[in-house]
Amino acid sequence: MRLAMFTTMYPGVSRFLEVWAESVVAQTDTDFDLFVALDGMIPDQAVSACKREQVTWLPAPKGVSHTQVRSRALEYLVDACDAVVFVDPDDVLLPGRVAAAREALFGSDITCCAMRLINEQGKDLGRKFDPVGGIDALHRANVFGLTNSSYRTAALKSCLPVPDGCILMDWFAASMAVLKDFKAVVDPTSLMLYRQYGSNTARVVSPFTEKHVLQAAQLMDGHYDCLSKAVKGDLPGIFNEAREKVRIFLETMRQNTAVLKTYVKALNSLDCDHVWWSWVAHPLLENIWKH
């Protein structure tokens, strides 16, 4: 199996690149090709931090969106390999990450691993991003990110090109692959360190703010719109039900600041771990927002 590792570098992750590159070099399975899409960076800015000699740099075409930088790079990549391991350059790979992905992909089309959470300085937060149950909950939350997932190229090709304006590209790709009956599995082993800091698009650690909740609900609403357009019709039942709940939730939160404040307070009081977007329209808090 010809395996590729894919990441996207952009100016905001520059300070994390050295630690990330060291974790790439430390992999127990080093038989992979490294592909790096550049979004707002040029190779000279990234090459000094990348400790691997052979890198295929994929510069962004002028004038394209952040989504299209990644989508176009992947359209090139899927013809160059059999499978792709996704990693974000602000996170850290544990030594067995690539080896575990390769093994999982012999029996599946998509896989993802658990992650330990760290802060901006790399300190362990004592929390785990747990993907178990993530496939059954994919209609309302995501565990297949562009830092902890891996795809066989047939599954990845089925999701491309990603529609322009699709911000939650990772969730879109996983959802489309599952809707097309590709086999997805999750690995409960923590094989990544996932960094939580101010620039994260997708938080999973409290405290959440009112701004976080509103922005996340808007992103989720856009996600369902992208899925609906991609399938060219109505979404399957559970996806459509989740979409309607998010719309009700978003409308309620926009119209009633008192309810929003109550929801955020209750959300931050929950004693549970979150995955991407599971904390929006949370089932345990439906009594607050669903009328």
C-alpha cells in the first residue's frame, strides 16, 4: 500500500512546525510520502522547519479559498497513492500513528484515532478526544478530522471536489463517504496530541462562550446545506432530523439571549468529554432550547 501523509501549512501554525516535524520523523512506520499544501506560505518558509528531505510541496493557486487549497491538493494526491493519513501541523503525532493507520486501512476505507488534548504550550490537559460511537453519531457530530483520520483513496475520491464554501471539510468528507457506504472504523487508542488554543475552528474543551456556540451552530447549518447540495436531494432521515434540530437551536439562540446564556452556563457545567460539534444542540440540554 503506497501511503501518503498530507498536511496544510499556513502562517498561523509556524510556531508549532518544529515540534510537529519532529513527531513526523519519530514515526515507527516511515514508509510514506509527505505532501504539504501551502495556504499563504511559500516553501522557503516551511522547508526549514520540515525535517524530512523528500517533500512534495503543493502551492495554492492564486485567488482560491482555504477550502479549495485543500480540495485541489487532494485531487492531485489521490492519483499518487493508495491511502492518505491526515495530520494538522499544530498537533503532534505519537510514534505509532502512521503504523496504526496503515493497519486499520487494510480492513476499512476510513479510520480515525483517539487523541489526548494539550494546550498551546503543549501541556497535557488530562482530557481525551474519544471517537468511540462516532460513526453512529456522524449525523450530529464529527470524529473524523483532518488531523486524526486516514482514507483509502477510493473513499476520498468519492468526496471530491469539496464544494467551495464548505468550511467543515473534514465532516463533509466523512459524511459523504459513509453515505456512499464506505466502511469506517474508529481506533480508541490515543495516537495524536490535539492542541486546543485560541485559533481553533473546532473547540472540544470548555469553557465555551456565547460566541463559540453561535458560530458553531452557524457552521453546522452550513455543513448540512453542503451535504444536501452534494447528495442532490433530501438528506437521509437521521441527517435531516439533526439538521432541523440545529436550525431550531440556532434560531432560538439568535432570538433569545437569556436562553443562550442559560444554555452556555449549563453546557460548561456538564461533566463529559466532547467531540467536534457535539456540544451544539446538546441532547442533554434539549429542555433549555427545544420548545
